[in-house]
Amino acid sequence: MKFLCFLIVLSLQACAKPEMKEFFCESRQQHQFNDFIPQYIVQLGSQKICVIWSIDTTQCGEDGKDILSPWHVAEATGTKTQFAYRAKFSPQMVDFVITRHEVFNTSKGLDDLSQTSLTSFNFDKEKSELISIVDVGYPQQIKYACSVWQKKPWWKIL
């Protein structure tokens, strides 16, 4: 009977969701361009990374996989946008690249009046440091110091 209980507990642990660590990353540098993001939340698993910079913006990639988002149509601007995600994990570093493709809604092909931008993130696991490289007409590299983000239960907040 004890052996059966042990097997059940072991099976439940094997089916459990893999653990994701969360880091709060903050830049202490001042930057002189629009769309500068001073803070990120990084969720890091053994094969998955997610970067969050606002409540409705979570971008995720998986090690060695190319992931494409569905096209999002913005009626107000007459454009459609698609994101491509690529992550590469090594023992000390995670590289995550987000490619944003934007075309006019009336375009027939991807090359027809398209605009592409790249944002890359390099997360150093050992230093707990995030480096963001954003193309704002010229590549802009920003360093963020990260710390493990422990969420408190609601009853400990007060």
C-alpha cells in the first residue's frame, strides 16, 4: 500500500508543470529615446523564457523553436502585425529574439511595403543580468539588474 501511494505521488510530480523562476529587472541608466522600458519581468524555465513589460504584453520563446504569432490587424492604422520568437538556451545564458513584421492591411505579400524591427534579450543566469538591444534607428543596448521576484501571499502584503 505504501509503495502504491509512493508511485501515485511520484506520478503526480512527473505530470506537474515545470517550475518557472521570475525575475524583476530594472535599468538604472537614463535613456533619451521614446519607448524606453525601465523595467521587465523575466520568467525563466528550463526550456522557456517569457519577457513581460506591461500587463498585456507577454512575449515567450522556447529553446530551439521558431514560433510565429497570428497576424493582428489594427483597423485604426490600416496595418497588420506578426511577431516571430526565437530562444536559444546555454548553461549560463539565454538569448531571446523578437522580430516584429508590420505590413499594410492591403498588402499581398510580406515584402510589400513592410517594416521589420528586432528586439533581442540576453539573460545572464549567473549574474542575474538582462541586456536588451532595441533598434530605434540605431542599436541601443540597455543593461538591467535582476533579482528573484518572490510574490507574497495577499495576507502578507499588509
